[in-house]
Amino acid sequence: MGAITEAVVFFREGSIVKEMYLSEFEAVLDEVVGINDFAGDEVHAVFLQVNSQLKITAAVFFLISFDARGRVSGSWNIPLRHLMDYASLGPDLGGGPIKVACYSACPEDWYKNQLWDPDMTEGKTFRQLSAAIERNRLGILSERSAPVHQPVAAQFFDGYAGSSPDQASPAPTPVSPPQPASAPPLQTQAKPAGPVFNRRYRQKRKALIARYRLAMATQAQELRRRRESLELRQQEQLQQRDTQILALQTELEALRQQDKNTEMLLHRARKQIEDTSREMESALSKGSGEHSAQISALRDQYARERDELLAEQKLKYEGLIQRREEELFARATEIVEIRAQLSEVKKQNHELMLSSGDNVVDEMAKKGIVFVAYHPGIEHLLIARDDMPEYLADPVAFAAQRCEVSVEHYKEWLAHYRLPICRALEEGHYCGRPVDKVLRPRLFRAGEGDRCTAHRHGVQE
């Protein structure tokens, strides 16, 4: 079959920007050298195997992140050859159906989120890879042979190159050149072409089927992503709607209560004014001029006493407000200092856990061991070495953060996930009817996802 060459190709914005041998890529992984062009980026890359005819035989589409120095992030660990060995078949790029491992066709689900799908629109990504290998900028040693004369069956098969295997039409009868008188019959000469035709037809049919299956898988995954995005957007809109409705209901209730209190105060004020007016009219009608002068003096005395009392109360409350502001400022300053001390303590605790001399986690990470934990909602969770202290401190909170929900929301969904029953209360106990299980925490809504049809719409059977 010839020698096999292993290489890595890097993509950016849908175009190939860099090529290197696998040995050079391993030097990058060992931090011997860095790639400054990819500093701080997550890059789409492809691990390829190329035969001596410069034809691609296998491809693994993977993601890789680089830090600010152009070094590979410490959490990256993908067994490329293992994925390639167990990959499924893909399109024919000239050397037979190739092995392909990508997001939609991943042999190991643990590494699915670290892979990406090629652009199957007219085979765009595969055409770019084939063209790059044909240019041979890496200088791969090739053993290209001279073109060999194709038999009649191969020429006949070329008519099917543009159609799928299921759409092949009956073959036209080939026109044979004039045969000499001593030549054997035409059937005897064309007979060896039958097996060649069948073998090449099966090979091309197998490649077409593999290509269509890969294209269908990538399209299905893209549709699944769009559907999940629409579902998440719908859930967010529903949550926003519920929040707005609750806020409007609370505001309406407050306005109603305020209106009721205002109406009561207004009624009391009207009654008090009417009573006072009647008393004053009665006193004025019965009193003389002396009484009027006395009433005026009392009014002036009342006004002076009221103004003095108001001034005294004003000074008193201004002093109280000033002291309260000073206390609040001192408390805010104390809170800022405590938060800074707490942040420093957390940082020191994290560094102690990572830099401990007997740190088994660090030793295991250096030996290439991957830390995997299972949590409902995210299935198998790959945990980086730097995230181990946070995970060990509170695994449930860590899982809730990865699911992009709060801890309380995750716990409510977890209870529903483990026992999907209606949790509406009836006479002090749950309804208990089975309900459909919501598989993702972000799609779960308490009061809907854990209710049967009757309690969800508020109708008792």
C-alpha cells in the first residue's frame, strides 16, 4: 500500500491557514514550541493520514485551544489515533472511502464536544483538504505511477460518476471497434471486464453511501442544534413573560391597595373638614367680636408653636440621618475589606490545593489521565485539573453551573428527572401520575414540566 504520512491541518474562517507534520504538532503539545498566530484562540484542526499517492485515507476533525503565549491549553487531551481506528467511513477522495471522525460521527461520546463537523455543502471542506495535499507544501514523498489503460468496463462505469447508486440507469450498449477476421468473438474479449466493473461499481457505491450518510448526519446535527436553540429561546421568552406578569400583578395589587388607603384617608379628611367647618360656623355665629379676637390670637399662637416644633423636629431628624449615613459608610468600607480578605483567602486555598507536594491530581493529570464525572443533564463531564478544587467543594453547584441554571433550579429538575411524576399537591400529598421526563435542565420549568395534563392547565378531572 505504500508509506502512510500523518499530518495536521489548521482552519480559520473556513480556510486552511497552516499545515504541519504530526511530529511537529506533538512538539507543540509538549510545549517545545508554540504557535503565536493562534494565541488566545480556539482553532478548528484536522488530523490526516495520507498515502504515497497523495490521497487522504483518514481524517479526524478536532478543536484545540491556545493560551495567550500560543501554547496548547493544559486541559486538551484527545486520542486522535484511537478515534481514527474506530471511525466510520466517509466520502471517496481518490483512494477509496476514507475514515472520518467528527462531531456527528464520533466513535466515543466522551470526546464528541471536542470535535467539529466539516462543511458538506458540495464537499467544500474535503475539497480544500484534497487540494492542500495535492499542492504538497509539506513535501511528502509520493510514488505516483503513470496512467494505466482502463478496461472497457471502467469506461462504461464513468457514465455513472454523476449519479447516486440508487439512480443508476441501464447501461448503454458499448460500440466495439472493428475486429480482425482472426480475432476471437467479442464476448470472449469483454468477459474479463465484468468483475472489474462490479468491483469498481461496488467501491464507488460504497463511497457515495458513506458520503451521503455523513452529510445526512451533519445536517441532522445542525437541525438538532437549531431546534435546541429555538427551544432555549422559547423557554427564555416564557420565563421573561412570567417574570413580567408577576411584576405587573404585584404592581397592580400595590396600586389597588394604595388606592384603597387613599380613598379611606380622603373620606376621613372630608368628614373631619365638614365637622370642623360646622363647629367653626357655629362658634362664629354665636360669638361676638371679643371671641373673634381671641380666636385670631389662638390661631397665631398655634401657628408659632407649630413652626417651632417643625424646626426642632427637622434638626433632630437631620442629625439622625447624618449619623445613619456615617454608619452606612463605615459598614460599606468594612464589607469591602472583608470581601478583599475573603478573595485572598480563596486564592490562597486554591493555590495550596494545586501546589501541594502530595497532590495526586496534578500527578495524574501529568500522566494523561482524564477526570470524568457523570451528572444527569450533562452526562459525562470532563473536568480540567484547575477546576478540580471547585468541583470537589460542591459537585452539584459545579454541574448546575455547566448546565447554565441555578442550584435550586438544578435540584428541582434533578428530583423530577429521578422520579418523573406529577408533584401537584392533593389533600397533603403528591398527585403521583407519570409525566414525560424533561432531559435537559434548561428546558425544565417548575409547575409545568412536573405536572400532569389536568394540573398543568388547572383543571381537575
